[in-house]
Amino acid sequence: GESVGLHLPTLSVQEGDNSIINCAYSNSASDYFIWYKQESGKGPQFIIDIRSNMDKRQGQRVTVLLNKTVKHLSLQIAATQPGDSAVYFCAEMGDYKLSFGAGTTVTVRA
Amino acid sequence: GAGVSQSPSNKVTEKGKDVELRCDPISGHTALYWYRQSLGQGLEFLIYFQGNSAPDKSGLPSDRFSAERTGGSVSTLTIQRTQQEDSAVYLCASSLQSGTGYYGYTFGSGTRLTVV
């Protein structure tokens, strides 16, 4: 699969490969972390969330990993499909609002 | 409604004119948020409502920006004397409640504002 060690704004992935998108968050007191997918002309759509007392959570074809020691979050997408092409944002939940990281544009190559 | 609805979906306005952007949250969602997304950028927080009150307006860029919410439902974001730098997508989100925790924060499709 292809991955991004540090946050990079773009990621090109071969269809069928696994993707890893990385994100650094800022507030060690944040209780929830969420990944969103945003397609062109649409608002962000929820993908998966993880609470701060967990280090891994799996969904359908997606896995989120949380490393609180280095304040790092990652999203793994298995068997990337053309429909996965979008901008992906991580977000952290503070007391009442979400704060968003810089997005990563994922392009899936056929 | 089934989702967060925003109108208009697109708005082109002349510099100096006022604009109003509308957000209809999911029925029963008490918390409502406005964000701004400039081209190719992330989401910038503008304002948060809990019911009809706005405990956090810290993200509003200037006093040309204001927002209100009535009946604990519909919210309007108003930009007065629009400037070209106001051009962006304005996104609204609502959630079941606010507080520590994730309560189904759901976004609308946004209003794309272009100031010419």
C-alpha cells in the first residue's frame, strides 16, 4: 500500500492498494477524533471516529489508529476504490466544537 | 428534515452588497455551527449556537459578519458590505447536543459565495 509518513496535501494510490493518511492533532485534552471525507461540491461526511481512551477502531474497509504519545492520528483504507477519491480531513472534538486539520487529497489511479 | 439543508447552494454578489446564508439543521439538533472553507483549504470555525444563544462567536472574521438562530432551528449568517476575500464555501453543521463527546455532527453541502 501507499502511505504518507508526515502529513502531505496529496496522495496518489493505485486502485486495489491500501492507503494510509496521517494527521497530527494539537490538543492533548481532546476526547474524540473523527475522520471526514469531502467530495467535490459536498460537505464533509463522517467516516469513523475514535475516543481518546482507544488506540484502534475498525469500520468497513477503514481503520483509525490513535497515538496519543505523539498526538498522531491515521486513517487506513483497505483495497482503495475509485469512489474513495476525495479530500480527507481529521478533526478533534474539544469542549463543544470540532477543529479541523489540513486535508489530504486522495486520487485513485485505475 | 433528513439532513442539514443550506440555501442558496451558490451565490454570486457584487462587492459591497449584503448577503444572507441560511441553514436548516436536522430536526431536534440543539447545537449548530458555521464554518468557512476557502478554496483548497481546511474548515475555519466561525460561530457556534446552543439553542438560540451563541456562546462562541470567536471565529467571526470581522464585525461585518453576524449570525442568528431562531426557534432553536433555522440559522442565518449575514455578511454585510461583502469583500472579495469573503469568497468561500460556507458550511453549516448541526449536532444532537454539545459538550465533550461526539453527538452526530452532520454537515450540509454548503453555500458557495463568490464576490465579484
